[in-house]
Amino acid sequence: MGRLPLAALESFLLAARLGNLSRAAGQLNLTVSALSHQMRGLEERLGRKLFIRGSRGVSLTAEGERLIDGIAAPLGAIERALRQCEIPSDDILNLSLMPSMASSWLLPRLPEFVAAHPELQINLQSTPVLVNFELEPIDAAIRFGGGQWPGLIAEHLFDETLTPVASPALVKRLGRERLRDLSACPLLGDPGGRWPAWFERAGGTPPARFVAHFSDSETLHKAAVEGLGIALGRMTMARPLIETGRLLALSKQRLRAEFSHYLVMPPRSEKRQSVRLFRDWLLAQARQYAKQVGGETRLRK
């Protein structure tokens, strides 16, 4: 078969993990066309179809799954060996975080850090996919979860809180009197979410049916802005929309979410000056934010 196509295999592994050629191409600094050509070349070389291409991304065929099983561990070992030999540049900071957290919370604050440390180059990987620190050159990540990531350092930033939010147009259409009974209003969410906990602690009975359910919080908040219904908004995302008048908070009470926000990193990152600078700044920003929201009325946990 000639020389092993290591570059194509690495690209295949990343595309398979992300399930999206556009995001994979961005991380590889390739055009989508170049990556697609590379994947087609790999498929032709192997005589097997590896991907099923759809409108929302790509998924693996059975042959693709078998290839992943065979190459993931060896490529991971090569990556780890190379990483141990390289000396990372301390003027580059590679971060990973969810798109919603990037746009609503970090980016409005980041200019302050950039101005204080103009010597640093910041590379942001905005993705809902959990980073694999052993395979990807990422120094740290901001994640929403329970705080337990085996083998990684997780530092608590702040808790997430929830409150009902709706667009001004929907509030006007429903009227304040009807809004007193949220169970009679069009709600966005699902019976397995946090709405039952809200009704249990704030009073009332959750409806048996919700208008719509969304798989990600960003789309949920956009739907609320468009007036589709009332969302149980996450305040890190809802607060900027409330401040700009695109959403209205329907209650002064706040319900703590099941998960919190954390800074997550592998032990190797602790030694890097760029990471330490970002960590100290981020923790200060988190404390300031927590203090701002600390005065809000909380529902009991």
C-alpha cells in the first residue's frame, strides 16, 4: 500500500470525533474542500466508504468505526510522545469552550485580558464537543458540568442560575395577568428539564406539554427572543439579552442549575505562564460575576 497516510488518518480521526467537516477543517487550517478531497482519497486508498455525509454533518459507516477502533490508540500514543518532546510556546494560549459561553460571557470580558497581556496570542476553540487533552493541543477549557473529570484539574468558577424569560412582544401579547400562571403559558423546554423544579419551589404545576424542546441552550434562548415561548433562561446567557431589552425576566427569583461552570486543564498546563495568567484573571472575573448575581433572590436548592 506504500507509505501510510498519517496526515489523512489524523484528519479522519478529528473529523470523526467532531462529526463535522467544517469544524475539523477549521482546526486543521484547511479548507473544507481540501479536507473533503483528503477524506475521499483515504476512502479510495482503502476501497471503503468511511463517512455518511448528511446536511448536519458526517457520521461513520461500519468500516469507519472499525478504522477508528484500530487507529485511535496508536495515533494517540504518537501524539503523546511528540507532545512530551516539544517545548510549548509560552506566548500562545489555546482555549476550548462552548459557543454559548464564549459569546455570552467570555468574549465581552476578554478585551481586558488581551489589553493587559498583548504579548499573548489566544486561540479559541468554540465547540460543544469535550476536548481530548491527550490528542489536541488545548491548554485549558471552560466547561459546564459536575466538576468531575478524571485525570484533570477542575476549578469551580461560579454556579449557574435559572429564571423564566420571554420576549417583550410575547409578554405584551399574553398580558401580565396571564403571566401570573406560567403553566397556562407557552413554555419552551421538556418535562425532564428544570421546569418541574421551578414550579415545585416557586409554586404552581408544570404543564403536561411544552411548545418546543431544543438540544442546546443557545437555540433555546434564540427561540425565546423570537417570541416562540417562555424559556427557563440560563442567566449567563439571558443576562446580556435582558440588558439589551431583547428578553424580559419574569421573576426576581433564581433557581440554581444542576451544573456549574469550571476551568478544566491537564496537569501539564499548570506549569505554563500563559495559563497561570489566564487562570488568575478568569478566577477574578468569576468572583466578580458571582458577587454581582449573589444579591439576587434564590429559590432553595
